[in-house]
Amino acid sequence: MQPIYQSTATVNVDRHAPSDVVGQDSTRAGTPNDADQFLATQVKMVQSDEVLRPVVEQFHLFSQGRGNHGSAPGQEQLQSDEPVTLPGLRVMRPPNTYLLQITYQSPDPRLAADVANSIAKSYLLYTYNLRSDSAAGLSSFMEKQLDELKSKMESSGLALAQFEKDLDVINPEEKTNILTARLLQLNTEYTTAEADRVRAEASWQAIQSGSLGAAEASPQGEGLAKLTDSLNQARERLAFVTATYGENHPEYIKASSEVAEIQKEFAEARNNLSDRIRAQYKESLSREQMLQAAVATTKAEWDRINSRSFEYQRLKQEAETDKNLYDELIKKIREADINAGFRNNNIRIASIARPSRVPVAPNTPLNLVIAFLMSALIAIIATIITDSFDTTLRDPREAGRFLGCEVIAVVPADQLAAHLPRPAVYPSKTELVSSNFGSEQRNGYRSASSFDESVRSLRNTIFLSDFEGRLHSIAVTSARPAEGKTTLAAHLAIANADRGMKTLLVDGDLRRPTLHSKFGLSPHHGLGSVLTGELSWQDVVLPIEGEPNLSLIPAGRGSHRAADLIGPRLSTLLDEFTNAYDLVVLDTPPLLAFAEPLQMAVAADGVLIVAKAAETERRPVAEVTATLRRLRANIIGVVLNQMDKNTSKDGYYKYYENDGKYYSKERRSTADA
């Protein structure tokens, strides 16, 4: 692999530096809450086409996504319509910092440093141009709006001046305030005048009615009250003088003259009082009427001005708003012109990239570790995928979990298993050596191969687990044909006979009987003749040569009538078989292919299910177990037959292979002896 060198240029982004030299942004720092979003935006800007294109053109890095770290000058041409990408470029932000690290990798260390520095400078220039173009565009837009806003400001000012002229006031607000104060004062005076007029009118009406008490109660009646008192005193004195001296006495004349004089003054005073009250009443009435007219006039003027003050306020506010907007727009234009020429310093290069002396790639140890991990991961994934697509029965534990039924034995593959062994005749030493005794070939004797040992283990597993001794008949079945159940049933019967137990092997496959051929027999009658009532079962039992404890009932000539009679006759026959033999091994047809295996399974004391390892699908065997459970048949277990060393798991085949070699060594020792 070609060595790759890496150089890094660091750019500092100061979020607290002002972005403008004048205006509001000149005193406002960056918002720290959006630091992550801002820096992520800056990373994308560094990787943008506008930043990378000048650098690519400068150094002729015409890669454009082809995966190389740069091309030689003149070898390629940059297409203007294609976005520029640099595969060797990487932009990173160290955590909790405002730094951007621009890293570039290249086979040339000097080129890596120059490209990293050029990208940093191009980024700074691009941000400045972007900001300058934005300010220039904003200024141009505001200048276009300025003429329109100026015309609008002049129109609103003229409308306000014309309104003031029509209203004949300079400031309607001040005029309204004056009229309001005047109206309040006139209302107060009018109320007072109305009260005075009411009092004067009451006094005048009292004088007109001739009531002396009402005249004396009036404000002008104080003198009249004094004259009334004097007149009463003079009349009392006159009455006293008259009673004392008589009418001819000088005192009487004096007192009488005094009374007459006082009465005259009282009459004059009463007349004068009436005139004053009448004059006062007329004055109060006239003042009240004048004040009423003044109030009405003032209120009418106040209403007239107040009704147009809303329009005045609207015109005034509009004129002030237009003027303020115009002034603000002029200010913004001047600030934009100044800020457009200000080169922002909140983004600057913190450290330049320098050529590296040590390449960063290839990293051989890291590549080896990654290759190992990736290969292991791929192997695991491939194993999982292969296992998920492989639905055959391979592992006993997995088969037991899936089927919900225990796998009680694993029988290894043996090509010679179909050839049943003959009686044990041990060869001579010369024959032993020439026959290669350690192999799995059989030369006239029963070999202690791994297959035979697995069958014996199956036999012991079945009968050692039968604590109550109820297993007198076993039905050996399978889900589909060619599972090896017939061979296994024959070997199981032989293994049971080897331990001195009388065993009866029954071929229940009336459609394709093959059990008799394995023993080299050609019978004419069998189980079919027994079911149809032609012969008794004792007439069709065949002894097996070399196996004194083993007998065979072949299937004979099969027929549909005989198959239909299995149900009503098989239970009785099995009872008779078990009375004469210690164990009955019943070889049945495949359970999913025919109907009679179900009746055989129900009639037998136990059912042994045979499945071919790495070939039998899980689902057919699961259907067999489910059907047998539904019929309440006694499932002894499942046997994985023909387990090959290439498909076995957890060392099952290796165990039996080593077991066979062990016995082979033992036989060699015996032969040598």
C-alpha cells in the first residue's frame, strides 16, 4: 500500500467577537446556545464546492469523487457542472471547543500541508465574500426602498399640515385640553347660577304671596325683621298706655304716634325689600341663561374638535412613522456601506498545517485487527444466515427444543448398516491382518462399529428409562420414506436379542415390504395373510439364522384389504405377540404418507420416531409428533439417523468414531493373543 501523509490546519471561530463595526451587531456577541448548530454549519461550508473549487483548480486535484487523493496536473479536467469533492479531506470539531480542524491526506506530505492551508484560507475568503455580498445586496435593496419611503413621508407630512390648516389650530390636542378646562369651569358656574336663581325665585314668590315670615327669612329680610320687632314693642306700649292712662292722655297720643311712624317705616321697608328681591331674581335668571348658552357653545366647539382629533392622531402618527422609517433606513444604508468594507475577524487561522514526516497509512496492525474482526463478523453472520435457511435436523439439542420431544440417540452414518451381520465367527490372525480389522468393513462377523454401539446405546436408553416395564411393543416410524427406520428397527431387534431377550421383529409395511430381504429370506406369507384370516401368526413366524432369540414376521403379500384390517386386528395380535415374546419391534410405513401407521402407533406401547440427520426437515417431524400427541400415543423419543461427521455438531460423530476405534484396538489385542 502506498504511504499516505496527513496535515491539519486549525481555524478558530470566535463566537464572542462582533460581526459588524457599527450598528447593533457591533456590540452584540454570538449566542452560545446555538454553538453546535453554528459550528456544524461551518463544517459544511468548508466542504462546500465554493470553498474547495479554487483549491482544486490551484493544485489540479481533479478527483471529483473518484476516490483518489489528487491527480497529476494536466491529466484530468474539472467539469464546471460537477460538484467538487476531495476524498482525502476531513473536517472535524474537537469536543467543547470553537475550533475547526481541516485535515487533508495525500501521498505527498508537502501537498497535504499546502492543500490544508489553502482550504483554510479559501474558507476565510469565502465567508468574507459571502458576508460582503450579503451586505451589498441589503444596501442595494434599501436604496431602492428609500425613494418610495421618501415620497410616502412627504405625502403624510402634507396631509397633516393641510388638516391643521383646515382645523384652524396648530395643535388640536392642546386646544381640546383648553376647551375641556373651560367647559368644566362653565359647568360649575352654571350650576351655581342655577342654584342662586332658584333661591331668588323662591324669595320672590314668597314676597308675592304676602307671607311676612317668608320675607323675613330671605337674606334681605333682616331690616324688616327688626322693624317688625320694633312695631310689636310699640303696639304693646300703646296697649299698656291705653289701659293705664286712657285715650286722651298725652302718653297715649305719643305712643299712638310712635306706632303710626313705625308702621309707615315698615311699609316702606317691605316695598323696598320686594323690589330688591325682584331685581335679584331677574339678575339670577339672566345670569343662568347666559351661562347655559356659554356651556352649550363651548361643548359644541369641544365636540367639533374632539371628533377630528382621531383623524389628526392618525395623520400625525403616520407622518412620524414614515419619518422615523426614513431616518432609520438612511442610517442602515450608511452602516451597511461601512460594514461591507469591514473584514470580519471572528474567523481566523489558529495554526497552519505543516508537512508530516510519518505516514498515517497504512497501519498494518490496525488493518490486521480490523480484517480479523470483519472476517469473524462475516463468518458469524454467514453461519447465522446459513442456519436460518437450513431447516433440517442437525443438532440434537436444537431438534429437541424445536420438536418439544427428546432426542434419545444419534446414530452415525454407516454404508454397511443395511447389510445385516451374520453370526459371530471370529477369523484367524492371518485373516484379521489381511481384512484390515480397524476399518468399518465386515468380513463374516459382527463388527463392533460405531453404528452398532449407537444402536446398543439406544436399546439401553429405551429400557433403562422404562422403570415400570411397560414397553413390550415398540413401533418404529418416520415422517417420510428413506429415513432408515427399517434398518434401525432390524438392528434394534438384533441388539435386544443379543442380550438374551426373545424378540419378535414384525414388518408392518404392507405396501413396500423390505425387511425380509435384509435377512436373505423370500417368504410367501406374512402379516397380510394373518390380518385377512388366512393363517395364524404362528404359521408365518420365521426364525433368524444365527439369532436364536430373534424371530421375524414378514409383511407377505400386501393388499388394501389387509391394510384396512390393521385397526381392528393389530391390538389383539400385539397382545398375543407380547405374551410369547419379551419385545415386539414393529416396522411401520412412513406416518405422513399412509393411514395405517397411526393405528400401529396407537396400538403399540411406545413409538420411536426416526429422522435422517441433515436431510429431514423439521416441519414434517414436528407434524408427526403433534399428530401422535393428539392421538395420545406414547412417544419414546426421536433418533437422528445417519449422522455424518461433516454435518454433526458438538462432536457427536467424533465420539462414536473414537468409540469404534477403541473396540477395534481391543479386538486386535484379542486376535494377537
